Amino acid sequence: MSTTTVRLNADDREILDGLAPLFGGRSNAIRQALRSLAADRKRHLALESFLDAWDAEAGPVDEEAVAAMARRYGL
């Protein structure tokens, strides 16, 4: 296993110290954060691919239709 140095500011240290007990220590909390970031990135890429395929099949998004849906659903 390799070692990586990470410099944290006071706010980040406070966050890490709060998470460390939940994940079995600081290193485990950081490992979990990396896994979460990787999973988020994977989901983002999958969504991007899905939207690209949808756009290719159905054409570009109709901005007025999106605005109407946002108004309808209070978004």
C-alpha cells in the first residue's frame, strides 16, 4: 500500500475528524470519499452518455418545453 500526503486546511481537518469515527479512522474516511467521488463521476459519465444518445435519437431539448415543465412542477 502506498502513502500519499494530503494538506488540509482547518475546515477540512474538522470535517475529516468528524467523519473518521464513522469510517474507522482518517485513512478509511478518505478512502471512502475517493470511492464516493469515483462513483459520482461514473454516474455523471453514464448520465452524459444517456443524454447524448437521447439527443441523437430525439433531437435537441426544446427549451420552452423544459421551462413549461419547470413552471408546472414548481422547479
